[in-house]
Amino acid sequence: MKESKVILRCHAELEWIAPNGEQDDDWDWRLEYEGSRGELTILESTTIHAGQNYAFLLMPNGTYFHTSCGAYYLQNNRIILITKQTVYCFRVLSLEEIEN
């Protein structure tokens, strides 16, 4: 997570994942992470994709999942992140932001 700016952190569940337009043959590996819960961090890239956002989900067992860069928005208690190939929907489990 170096070279990135933290936008928000919370506890969340990766509720669903869907393709966004064209995807490569190896797209569906992402689906195994649906239902995963943990500490979600939304970051803003300050390097190659400056200004774009990505998500990093750290699960309690120490494994993690991260997305490529795109744009996010908030809708009710959900965080929607749209990348070139994928749409991710995270359901916020706690409304209190995690302290850094």
C-alpha cells in the first residue's frame, strides 16, 4: 500500500462481484472471494494510476484481496468500485471508521 493515499477504512464484506464489459479468460478467479469479510481499505493511487482508487480487503486469517484501479462511490451502506474489467460491491459491516 506504499505510494497510495488512504481514503477510508472500515469493516466490510465483499458482497458480490460482476464482470464489467470485456474480461479475460482468467476473470472468474475473483468469485472465490465473494462473501469474504475483513478490514476494507479504499486507497487512491499516487503513482501509475494517479487519482484512481482501489480496494484492499485484509481478512482475519491474514489473507488479502485487492482490486485493480478504478472509481468508487457510496450507495446506502455499500461501497461500489468499478474497474475496467470488474464491478465490486462491498457491504459496510461497521459504520465506525477504523483508526490508523
